[in-house]
Amino acid sequence: MIITIIHASFDPTVQVFVDITPDASGSSRFGGFFARPWLGVLSRSLAAILGGYALAASSAMFLAVALPVARAQAVLTGMLVAIVLCACAALWAFATRTALRAWIGIAAPALLFWLGTLALGPRA
């Protein structure tokens, strides 16, 4: 598509090429539902809050079971690391390109920590 714009300089017409190819966002498939920006912000916020909590809880459980130190020290270390991971999850949720990547990037390590805790079992 070519649009002709009249300009006030010596060249009376300037041609501007406009790309009108459809985007691959899938907005036409779902009727524009996912094209709304507030849904992306909501999804990322939920990923940061709920996913960050799940990541922090599962990492604290894993470290409390996996660290080869006294139980009280392992629990304290796990909780301190969990606070840092919760903050990193919030940063990750808004730093990624899509909300789906934010969810996957937070849920995958949380699932791995949880599976590791189940594999190690309770500590005596």
C-alpha cells in the first residue's frame, strides 16, 4: 500500500510504504480478547504474586530437605533464599517478552523444586 503525502518542501509528494500484513498475535482467532493490554499486565501480576509464592515455598522446602547441615540452619537458609527467589520471580514476570514465558519461567523451577522435595522425602 502506498500513501502519498504532500510535504511543504521542494518535493511536493513523498511516498510512504505502510506494511498491512496481519500480525501473528492471534488476536483475530480469539476475537481480540488477548490483544487487550490490561490482561497481559494482570497475567504478569498474577505470575509474580502467585507464581513467586509457589517458587519461594517450593525452593524453601527443597533446601530445607536437601542441605546437609543442621535442620534449623537448613530451614533458615531455605527461607532466606526463597525471599530472594520471590523477588527475582517478580522481576522475571515483567522482564520477559510474553506473559506465557513469565508463567513458564516461574512455574518450571517451582515444579522442579517440588519434585526434588518429593524425591528426597522427609528428613529424619
